[in-house]
Amino acid sequence: MGAMEEEVTAIRAALARPVSKTVLGCQVTSGQLDGIEILLVRSGVGKVNAAIATVALAQMGATRVVFTGMAGGISDALKPGDAVVATDLVQHDIDVTAMGRKPGELLDEPPFWPADPALSDELAAAATALGATVHRGRIATGDQFIASPGKAQHISQQFAAIAVEMEGGAAAQTAMKLGVPIGVLRWVSDTANEQAVTDFPAFCHYVAELDLAILRALVAK
Ligand code: ADE
């Protein structure tokens, strides 16, 4: 699963015998990647879209979910082009602190949604094999594109997160409730500062092939 067309286009083009259908308003394409049956969905941007697309994949029988695409790096260690594999995810825009909850925490739910360790290991190995520098840590998700060093620093300090994006935490919450293992691998497109608005679209040109290479490594196992 990827959020934007740029993030899934190369995978879709590589599918043999592709069949697309609309499930819960999402275009899901089934087909074979190097002989292995997969389901591909472009969720659209944001948390609600990611949750719906995760349900659509589960309804079609997905046994594990991989979210790929781009993220903003919010730790100094992360450089554009690096890979981030989530250990767990938080939704940084959840705020029920007025009722005594911690930032990111809903009333009766944990603030952090875990990624599947085995799937995450596979994703990290695939990115390493591609020659990428791989970071493993917490990813913070919100319905906000972060393009301010102040906001980036606030999220990093509040949640001990290393990257921001707009879907993974919602997909992880949904996958957890459905009992489907999920892994999230993101390529650092920008560092969530003022330049992010130009760095992000520029990186879109590279992400399709990177995502395809990761998926190829996964199905080759
Ligand atoms: N995805 C890639 N870069 C991002 C950023 N700076 N904020 C939110 N999502 C992103």
C-alpha cells in the first residue's frame, strides 16, 4: 500500500495479470509480482484514507500489509534517501490531554501501535540490500504536512519519533484491530523544514522504483 500514485505506480506496472476493482472506494489491484500474488492499493493521503484502505486489503484476504512511501526526517541522523523502518507508530495529532490523557493517546487505547517485528526485519534487510542507510524507530503520523523545524522538533521530543508521515499510524491501528501484521518502510524525502515543500515533490521521482525494489525483495523470500 502507498498513499500517492508516485508511490505505487512502478509496482502496478510490474504486475503480471493485473485486475483492478473498487473496494470501499479504494482501487485495489491484484496481480503477480515475480510470480507471487499480491494486492496493491493506493490509499490516498491521510489517516482516514489509510484506515479505509487497510480494511479493504483485509477484506480481500491480505495476510500482511506493507506501507511504503516517503517521510520527513525529524532526527538529525536521518538524511534524504535514507530508509526508515517503523518499530512502532504514534498519531501525533491526537490530543485528549484536556481529559488527562498523554499526547497521542485516545481514551482507552495505547498511544503507540506496533509494527510486526518479523516483517519489519524483512523490510530493513531489503533496504540494506539496496545499499540504503536504514534507521529503525518510531514514526509519527498526522493529518499534517510538517514543514517547520519548530513543529518537527516538538514531535520528535514529545514522542521520541524519528520521522513524520501522514498514514502509517492509522494503518497500524487498523491492522492491529483486524489482526493483520503490518510493516512500514518510508524513504526520507525531506527533513520537515521550510524546504520540505520543494524537497518532497522532487523526491517523488525516485520513490516509485525504490518501493518496487523493496516489494521485489519481499516476494523473493
Ligand atoms: N511525508 C514526507 N514528508 C513529510 C512531511 N514533511 N510531513 C508529513 N508527511 C511527509
